[in-house]
Amino acid sequence: QGQLVESGGGLVQPGGSLRLSCAASGFTFSSFAVGWYRQAPGKQRELVASITSGGATNYADLVKGRFTISRDNAKRMLYLQLNSLEPEDTAVYYCRGARMAIDYWGQGTQVTVSS
């Protein structure tokens, strides 16, 4: 049974920064594509950023240049650095690991951007 646990969410002011972490266990982390998703109230869950097992990254247009996804396979960790945060970034952020038909999700961490 694979498990993902997010941490690092919180309340920040517009323009501020935050670093989210996701700890993986129970599966071969290095062989999985992993990513960050978010869901704001009243909206669909959307992909924020992803990184393949080979290290190729992909970002949603709205976060490109502001967010950075990275992984540390030795530590079985996934990270998301969020800079220049905007109120529109407020959402629950989830990490996900996927490989073929296998799909693991974390419980999410709340990010709130407000003055």
C-alpha cells in the first residue's frame, strides 16, 4: 500500500513564498511520475506541476515561472516551491504518484494566500 503525506501548507501574504513537501512510502518512488494538484472551493481539481521518473517537468501556465517542482529519489520526497503567491493560488494542494494503473494520492495540505 503506497502512501503520500503532504506538509508545509499555511497562510501567507500575496507575494510570499511557501515550500510544500510530500513524503512517499510503500512503493518504488523512483519509478513513478509524481505531481502536485490543487483544488479550490467550487472548482475542479487541476494539475499544477508534474515530474517524470526521468526528471522531465511540466507546469500549468498560471504557475510557470513562479512554482518549481523537484524530487529527491534517495529521500523519497517530492517538493513544490511556491513563489510570488497570489490569492488565486489558494487551494488544497495534493501530491500524486502514478505508474500505469497504479495511482496514489495524499490527503492534501491547505495553502491560503491572503492579506
